[in-house]
Amino acid sequence: MANIADIRTRFEQTEATAPADLSAVTRLDTAGAWLLASSGRPILGATDAQSLLLAAVRDALPPDVKAAPRKVHHRMADPLAGVGIAVGAHFAAVAQGLGFVGIVVARLAGLLVRPWRLRLTSVVHHMQQVGLNAVPIVALMGFLIGIVLAFQGAAQLRQFGAEVFVVDLIAVSILRELGVLLTAIIVAGRSASAFTAAIGSMKMREEIDAIRVLGLDPIELLVLPRLLALVIVLPILGFVADLSGLFGGGLMAWTELGISPSQFRTRLLADVGVAQALVGLSKAPVFAAIIALVGCYHGLQVKGDAESLGMRTSRAVVTAIFLVIVTDALFSVFFAVWGV
């Protein structure tokens, strides 16, 4: 082993097909046998023991792996092939995600038949994590959105002498759209990533496999408590955002336009019905289900390395926000068609 580098250099200085004469070699270790076997040279003068060692080392050598010939494509075909592969992978992921949704729905139906299998402690824990702990940031977001809407609306409506309509602008925008939508986006960035990271870490530590070995269902144990907790608390968070937005908008209208709180309340109750708030809050359970399912699905797709965990976490946030915005657009079209 100590002389293998020097011997290999001397080998390379001779003809590649020259035989190796071992008649004067008294001791041969596996390093020397590897050098002889990998060189492909004819072996002369080897004793029986040396021949056995050379044969064993030769059998243990890895097979020669020849690189597959690279397919030569036309320059225009490479981007098209990449697009096709990406589209195929996307549809496969969509099909797999729909299968996951089907499994979750089946487990929910099973809970209706056997409600004692629901883990209430886990549900309450996740309600605190995704709901109670998110109240400050949601309230602050709603307050600032109300201020921005009132300030920008006042600047535009003042040109037409219609400052009083800023109350309608704030109320309809926040109660119908922005309150619950921005709340869902914040929760998607906060909770979808948390769900993916938590379940993905368990997947990396093989705890999911241990759960299955114990005869438990990971969907019932990990996914359903998070799903139910988010479906319960997101409408509450949306209501908090609505109240904070109206408070911020009323404060800015009082400061910027001189609309007193009593005038603001009177205008709000006269022109904006409860239906506007109910339309906005009716979207919250759907948004919650999307966020929880996306976060849990990507957590279960994590492989055994940290790179996969980071990739799935970021992908869960982007996918959840994208689906929330698309769903909100579909809700808007639906309510517009039905005149709600």
C-alpha cells in the first residue's frame, strides 16, 4: 500500500500490453493485486496463492460501465422535449394530489361514522398554533389595509366631492374580498410552510414509517387534525381582519376626511349589508382546506434529505397562495353570475 503510487507510475511508463512477471515477487497484498488486475496486463510467473488472490480481486472489481451514447436532437427539439417533460410531470403531480384529496375525504367520512377516532387534543393544539398565535399579525394586516384603502380612496374621491363614499369603498373591499383573501395568504405563508416542515421532518426521521408499523394511519393522525383546526379558525381570523380593517379605515376617514365614528357607523349600517361580510367569510373554509391539504401533501412528499424538505416547503407556500387566489377569482365569478 505504501508503494502503490510509485509502482503505478512505473507501470504507466511501460508499454500497456507488456506482461507483468511475478516470478521474483515474494509477497503480494490486495493493493498490488488490484493494480495488476485493473491494468489488464498478462500475468506471468504467479504462484498458486498469488493466482487465487488475483482471481478474487478481479471478481470483486466493479463492471465497466460504458456511458450511454447521447442522443443528438435538433436544436428546436430540445426545448420542446423539456416542455413536454415538464407538462407530463405537472399532470402526474396533479393526479397524485387529487388522489391525496380523495384519501383525506375518505378518512373524513370515516370520522363521521367513528367520531371517537378524532384526536381532539391535537385539533385544539393546532387551533392554537395556526389560529390564536396568528391573531396579532392578522389584526395588524387588516388595520393597515383599512388605512391604505381609506387614504387612497379619499385622495381619489375628493376630486369629485364624494368623500362620503369612502365608507362604502372600505366596507365592500374589506368585508367582501381583501379581509379574508389577505388573511388566507398570510396563513398560507405561515401555516402551509409549518405543516410541510413538521410532517417532512417526521418523514426524514422515518417517523411516518414507524406510525404505519404501529398500525396507525398517518392521514388520520397528522393530516385531519391540521385540516379541521384550520377550517375552524380561518373564518375567525377573517372576522378579526374585517374588524381591524374597518377600524383602521374609520380612523383614517376621521383623520383625513373628518368623517366622525358615528357617521362612519351610520353610513356602514345603512349602505353595506351583512351579506357582504357573509360572502367574504363563506370563502374562508374553502381557503383553509386548500392551505391545509397543500401543506400536508408536500410534507408527505419529502424525501430523506434536507434539500427536499426546503424545496417542498417553498413549493407548498407558492402552491397554496396560487390556489387561494385562483379560488377567490372563481368565487368572484360565481357570486357575480348569481347576483350575490
